[in-house]
Amino acid sequence: MINTIGKITIYVHNQEQAKDFWVNKLGFVVKGEYPMGPDATWLEVGPSEDEFTTLVIYNKALMEKQNPSAVAHPTILFSTNDIDAAYEKMKQNGVEVEDLLRMPYGNMFKFKDQDGNTYLLREDK
């Protein structure tokens, strides 16, 4: 039935700031940017051109008007194969990161985007 995750929507206060965060600080690429009428833009970013799964960066205020219950922020876990390099790169890029945790079940850390939404980056080898 379901064989992959296609898109995850993140609701933000400012799409341009969010695009700057994901593209310039985390190295994502813009996979699509399309007008949705006079007040809305569909903005998709992903880790690379080849990656199928993307984040849809959507205007939070607009979604609160359209569907208030939809704006709860989900927990999103990203994966990396080199947690130490990713941690240092995010710090160098000015990303707010929490302590790097080394657990028996994996190494990980939390980081925040420009709106204070929290994500988790986990090392998968």
C-alpha cells in the first residue's frame, strides 16, 4: 500500500526566512515553488534533487484560517550517516542545536528552525 513518505508540511511565519534556513543553513534544495493565488505560495524543499521526500513550507497564518487544527507541529526525525560532521556544520551555519546525545540505540541531537520548531537529527549507519 504505502511505500514511501512523500511530503511533510511545516507551518511557518515567513516562507522566505524558512527557505533561507533550509537552503542556506542546512543545504537543502528548492524542489518547487509555485503561486497558489494572490496570498499563498507552495514551497517544497528537500535534502537533494534526487530525494523523493520533501518538506512543504506553508504559511502558518493562512493555514490557521483555512484549517486551525492542522497547524500542530509534528515530530520529524531526519537521518544522517555522520552525526559529528552534521552537528559541527549546523553550529557553523548558526543553527540553534542542543547537546549531541550518544545513546546505546543511536546518536542524535535536536535543532530548531527560524520559527523555533524543533526537529531531531539521528545517525543511521
